Amino acid sequence: MHTMLHFLKNKYFITIVFFLTTILFFDRYDVFSQLDLRKQLFKLQKEKNYYQKEIKNNNEQLHELRTNPENLEQFAREHYLMKKQNEDVFVIVNDSLLED
């Protein structure tokens, strides 16, 4: 018991405990903030990877549309309902899509 009291009265020990408590709990970048920031960083890295893949896919599609006139025509017909001069276009919509 006597050694414990002597240890608690030591100014270096008190300073270290105060410093560690401040850093761990009360600092602007405490442990909990660091954990939250790490989670956020991981989430943002996943989003970045997703968007980089999407950009790569979109660039490939754009290149394909610019170099192949058949793909350009198919894209225009499917997305913009374009047609040739003597054609009729019928759009069929599923009822399940209308409910959403």
C-alpha cells in the first residue's frame, strides 16, 4: 500500500496519466474520432473504386459508340426511341415497373 501511495504522488506518473487521458478522451483527434475517421476513409475508398470502375466502363462504351456506327444506332434506338423513316416503334411497359 505504501508503494502505491508513493507511486501516485510521483509527479511524472501524474503527468503521464493526465497526458494519456487528455490524448485518449479529450483531444480534438481522440481515439474515437480516429476510429470514425478510419471508417469514413474506408467507405470513401470503396466509393472511389466504384466510381473509377464506372468511369472506365463509361469510357469503353463511349469509345465503342464513337468507333462503331452499328452500336451507335442500337444505342439511339434503345435509349432515345429513334427510328428509321418508314418504321413504327412500339414501346411495351411492364405493369410491375409502373408500380415502383
